[in-house]
Amino acid sequence: MQQSQSQPIDREQFEAKIQAEEKIEPKDWMPESYRKNLIRQMSQHAHSEIIGMQPEGNWLTRAPTLKRKCVLLAKIQDEAGHGLYLYSAAETLGITREEMIDALHAGQAKYASIFNYPASSWADIGAIGWLVDGAAIVNQISLQRTSYGPYARAMVRICKEESFHQRQGYEIMQTLAAGSKAQREMAQQALDRWWWPALMMFGPHDGESAHSAQSMLWKIKRRSNDELRQQFVDQTVAQAQSIELRIPDDDLQWNADTGHYDFGAIDWDEFNRVISGNGPCNRARLAHHVNAHHEGEWVREAMRAYAERQS
Amino acid sequence: MDATTQPDTEDDIAQYAIRLGDDALIHGQRLCEWSSQAPTLEEDLALSNVALDLLGRARLLYTYAGEHLNCSEDALAFSRDEPHFQNVLMVELPRGDFAFTMLRQLFIDLFEIRFFNALTYSQDKQLAAIAAKTLKEVEYHVRRSREWLPRLALGTPESKRRLQAAADELWGYINELFEVDALERRLIEQSIAPDRQNFYDDWLAEIQHLAIQCQLELPDSPWQVAGGRAGRHTEHFGHLLSELQFLQRAHPGAQW
Amino acid sequence: MSETPQPALTPLFEVFVRSRRGLDHIHVGSLHAHDPEQALAYARDTYLRRGEGASIWVVESQHITASQESDAASFYDPMDDKPYRHATYYTVPEDIDTL
């Protein structure tokens, strides 16, 4: 009886906090749909970090110098760490790590579609750092102001650590672009393959995103998909020009009136194909995660059994 | 010591540094293979840390050797052929399952904690400095691998079975850790290198003690394999090198 | 034993780190481990990769007692209406900079 009477007041207080830019913390009252929205977004963000380890891991044992090998391993390790921060933050909402992993394996939870593309050359490692991390950073800086406290704090931590990720990628591209003919071609081909998928990372156009509107209202999401995408394009064009690589878009043009770059149409058919499971690597990425998890079961079981015996 | 022995000593030190660098690089490479495959996310991070320590150590040692040989760390890592790599065979074995990886890690960590401690007393200042830095890292590694042993040995019947299988497979590669060849004998006489043979009894005693605590059977077989120090590797090594060196070999002279 | 066995979950630990220059331990996140020693080792690998720490505390999440937001009125407000506890409440002559 008391609970249903207090709900409208709880709701008012919740909305007031959101309006006042105060953080919502784990023990606070929150609408069930806010909680569900956050669990979805945070767990999918975490899954993305973990799956993202795979394309880069593909070149770890083949990195062409010792320095590049160490930097790449440190980057991949950071991604594991970021996944861990995000899983931790999501667990404050009452979901367990096991439940989130089960949802990933069952195909109910998604991860960033960008990782469904193969890292087929060393230059892809450069392109991933430069473009994929570059796009992620644009999004993440904005998320530091998200309304849910643990998520915001995880994002602040992640943003601090991201700074070298993009730089190492760009430096790889820079070195290749200034290298042999074969290396220049390798770099250009990687840019050709990763450019459009990177733009798709910002999600559908604003009018067409199912979750965006509610996420913006609750200040989970702070800036719109199109705004962030435009920011990314604007900052990346100059970076590409500086290393004399061509962005694969014939419609790319500076617009003096708007003060932004106009760019070509995104192939949303491809986006939908890949996000719904039919990209080049979807099955491999998930299978890899499922297999690794399965292979590790006996270890986790041994740890549990040993711990129980000790207690 | 007359002047003619001096260049030889520097050559020896360079080869010795390369040998220790090879141990670290090849072991680090095998640990890299665990990325995104570890039993838990936390363990993925932990294994990567050990790998980074090993790769960093390889870089320091190769750089030092490279100063004398007038070549880069990368030339040593990516341009040498199989017969010129001098790592112990144990580190080039495939990563196997988690029990294999962690037992190999334990055997090596227990060796390295003794070895690098002794190397800090080297007459060669640079080796001593590298050893001091390495020792801090190895102290952490050995703590970790010591903690994993009982979890696997006394966890479930399956973990025990896998650990036992790992012990049976690894045992034949142990003697090589303690072998001293002519190169090391020369450096030992000049107090530049520690005598590996000195560590054997103590190392074995600790392993036996841990084995008893964990109800693990240490193999009895006299079968032992060696040859790494002379560049005679297992069939696994060629594949490892193919992966490691592919890009540099495919693009000779390129900058990365 | 007629009970259905509960799926055994790996315990959750909260991690607190005091940086080298810091005075207090700050909550940085959580992780899963089976015992405090393992939690400590993992905390170092996860939260101190950039050498930021001088001290780590790990506590099983279930052992943390937290205040509830609904307690705010009685728990916090009386702490908030005594401004004389804050230095800014007091005026001090401008040329005094040692107070």
C-alpha cells in the first residue's frame, strides 16, 4: 500500500534529479524502463570492448616490431579492462556477469557491429585504432556526462585510458603511408574498408533510432547520433589529408555555409545486414567467445570447488 | 686477463643477453596466444601483464646485445633463422590448456626468482640492472603461479587430471633450465653469469614440497630433452617463427 | 540432500585504491574472484596498469553496508544545516592569509 502511494513522489524526485544534472546512484529509485535501458546499453558496451579484442588479437603474434607488439598488447589489455569496468558498473543494477554473458551467447545482447569486420592486414590494426577508437572516443567523451553515476565514472576512467589507443593507430597509418608502395597500398585499402563501417558506428540517423529518444530524455545519451557522426567526420578528414590517404567518399566536401563537411550516403542495407548477424565475421566472433568460455569452464569450476573447500 | 680475451667476453655477454632475450620473447609470444581466450576476463588481464613483462624484458636484453653487435632489437627478433635462436625448449612448446600454461609458468618462475636474484650480482652492470628490474616482476609472477597450483591440483578431478598431464609432459624439459654450456661456463668464471646448476637442488626441493602439499605426482622418467641453447628446436618452433617474423620477412627493409 | 543446488557464482569484490599522491582510498569498481588474495592480484592488474596506486583494498560486495537514499532526511540533512562547520562561513580580514 505504502509503495504505490510513494511511487509518484519517487518518480518526481527521479525526474528532478535528471533535470538538475544530478547523478542517479545504484540504491536510488528508478523507473524499471530506465534500469532496463541502462542494463542493455552498458552490457552491450561491455560486450563490444571484449569482442573488439578479437580483430586486434588476430595480429598480436604477428606484430612487425617488438614495440608495436607491446603497444598492441597493452591496448587489447585495456579493452579487456574497459569491458570489466562496464560489467562492474552494470552489475550495480542487479544483473550478474553470468547473465550478461549468457545473453551475449544466446544472441539476445548485441555488441558494436564494427567488430564483425575482419582485420585482414597489419594496416587494419592502424585503421581500427585511428577510426574505430576515434569514433568511440567521440561517443565516450559525451557519455562521461551520462545520468547514471557508475556508468559516468566508468566512462571517465575509460576516456583517460583511451588517449593512446587512437594515437597508436594513427601512427601506424602514418608510418605505412610514408613507407614502401606495398605499405601505402595496404594503408589505403584498410582505410577503404573501415571508413564506412566507422561512420555506421554512430548508429542510425536521429529520426530512425528506436532507443535514442528515450535515452536522450533520461540523459543516458547526451548528444545525438548525427551530431556525433558529423564531429567525427570533421576531425578525421584533416587527419587523413595529413598522411595523404584518400577517404573513400566522392561526395565528401567542405561546406563553408555550415562549417562542416558534407559526406555521402551511408549504405543502411549493409548496416542492417551486419547488425542482424550476416556480416563477414559475426558467427566467428561469437563462436570464439563461446568456445573460449566453454574451454574455461573446467578452470572456473576448479576455482569454485577449491574456494568452497577452503571456507 | 690479456687484451685478446676482452672482445671474446663482450661477444659472450652479447650472446648471453640474446639467449636470455630469446627465453623471454618466445615465452611471451606463447602467452600472447591467450588473448581473448582466458577462462575469465580478470585472468585475461593477468596473463597479458605477464606477457608484457616478458616482452619488455626481451626488448631490454636484445637492445643491450644490439649495442655490441651494432644491430637493432628488431633485427634480432625478426631476422634470425631458427638455428640462431637459443631459448630453452620448454618455452617454445604450444600453450596447451590452462593447466599446462600455468604449470610451465610455475616451473619457470621458480627458476627465474633464483636466477635473476643471482644475476643482480653480475660483474656486468647492465645485466645486473636488467636483473634487478626483472626480479620485481618475477616476484609478482611467482606469487601468481604459486597460488594457481593448489587451485588446479585440489580443485576438481578434471583439473587435477589436466595438471598431472601437464606435469608428465613438461618434466622432460626441465634439465635444460639448469644446463651450463661452454659460453656460460666462461661467463661464470668471470662472475658475469650465475651458475644455473647451483639452483637445481633448491628448485627441486620447492617443487617436491609443493607437489606433496598438492598431491601432485612428479614424474619419474629419465627422459630429458635439450638442444635449444645450440639452436636445435622442436618442430613447434618453425611455426612460431613463421608467425612472429612473417611481416618483416614479407617486406624486407620496411619501416613499421 | 533434497535442495536444488544454486548455481555457484564467483563472488563480487569492490575495489578501493589510494593513489601515491592521494590521502584516501577511492572506489574504482569491482571484479570477480574466489578469494581476497586473488581479488587483490586482479585489482592490481585491472586498476593499476598505469602505476597509479600505493594501496589497494578489496572487500566482498556483500560485506558493504550502504545508506539508503530514503534515509537522507534523517541521515544527512542535520549534517547539512550547520554552516558554521565550513570555513567559508567566517569572514577574515583580507590581509590575513594564514587562517
